[in-house]
Amino acid sequence: MSSGTPKDDNLVYSRPNFWNRYKEKHPNIAQFLVFFLLSNGVTALQLILMPVLKSVFGQTALVHTSFQLFQFGQNFDGSPYFIFDYAAGPLSSGGGGGLAYFLAVQIAIGIAQIINFFAQRSITFKSNSNIWKAAFWYVIAYIIITIGAAAAQGFYKAPIYNLLMNTWGMGSLGETTADIITMIINSAISFWVFFPIFKLIFKQEPQQQD
């Protein structure tokens, strides 16, 4: 007498799982959720890389090399306002971290965004469009977003570091916490801007028939 188990197993395996059913009913929401999860993974990677790179560059003379670029008006106290403002000297001594801090931030973001490009293209958007064209527009968007995020950072970076390191007296712990907070804010800006950009550059083109 034959058992019904194999037949039942086939029925079970033939049924689409919950996620597949959800993607069919809500493709845009499902796509956004995958984008959200991958973006958070990229942010976590940045949070790991940032203190490591900062520690490495912090041992060099780059800390004492000022990196202040694109002056745009003045601060409230009358001092020049730079979009990229990394004054010479360690943060713990009242400096801006210098070129060392700038490189640590940008290299961490750059590595994470390269991974993000391939992951979002292949997993989230399943794009089969020209990868070089997509990469070109991705780099353009990355440069614009980096400049925009750096400009925004001029309003919140100094107050956050001053609050945690000096006002609350947290010292090096405050500096590390401020690093994390500023990186999260930077990532949040990128998150909301990149999604519509990815929708444009990561296309699913129809396959040509032989």
C-alpha cells in the first residue's frame, strides 16, 4: 500500500512561501524592505570600518594636516564655513581630525558603497542593464550626495562632539559615540536619497529572444 507522504511533500514544496506571495502582492514594498535590510548591513559595515581606519590614520601625521575645502559663507561666529571642514589636530584637543579623519570617513563610506552597489543591483533590483552605465550614474550620485551630506554635517557635527566630549565629559567614549552618531546620520541621508536613484539606474530590461 503506497504512502501519501511523497505526494504531500510535493504539494508542500510547490506552494510559494510567504515571502514569495508577499512579493507578488506588494512588489514595491518588498523591494524597499530588501533595500532597507541591505542598507542597514552596509551601515553596520561602515560602523566597523570607521573606527578601525580612524585609529590607523590617527597614528600618522595626517591628523595634523588640515583639510578644509569649498568655503561657503561664514559660521555664526564669523569664521569661514567649509563644506568639508577637517581642521588640523585631534578631536580630543579641539581640532577637526585633519586629513586623517576625512580619509577614514570617506574610505569607510567608499568601501561600503561599492559593496552596496553590487548587492542592491543583483539582489534588490535584479537589474540586467548595462553595469558600466549604472556605475557611472552611481558615482555621479555618490559625489553629489557626499557633498550634500558634508554640507549638512557642518550643522550637527561640532555640536554633537562638543556635547558628548565636553559638556557631558565623556572624553574618548564621547568621541567614539559621536563618530557612530554622525556616521548613522550620514547613512540615513544616503539611504533616503539613493533609493529613488537606484530605481532609475537599476533597470530590468527585457531579454532578447534568439
